Amino acid sequence: MLPECQLFGTLGCHLCEVAEAVLMPFVDHGLLVELVDVAESEPLFECYGLIIPVLRRCDNGGELHWPFDAEQVVAFLGQ
């Protein structure tokens, strides 16, 4: 079973849109990804504002920082 994840990003972020596109095939196969807008939370913005997009596993807190491709996502989800 695939772990639930969060994708930290913000509206108007081109790299975040590219990251979403990388993740779409995984979502189509059952991956749950919550999109989290870091601009809506000062603590999240301070933590992630300069490094978005970041994919975070909800089960173990592991993070995959951009840039990442489908192969890296597979390895990250299999951890």
C-alpha cells in the first residue's frame, strides 16, 4: 500500500506544477497526496518557502526535495 503524502508548494509556482505532473501517474494508481500551500502558514513558509516543492511522507516524515523524477519518487515511496 502506498503511503499518504503531502506536497508542499504554493499557487503560481512553476516547479510545484511540474512536481504535481510527476506525481499524477502515482495518484492515478492510488497515491494520496494532499497539496499544502506554504503561503497559508507562517511556520510552513519559514520552513519550506525557499525549497518548494517538497514531497513529505505522512507515515514517517521523510522528505523528497525538488528536483525529483518518477524513479526517485518510486524509491522514496518504497522506503
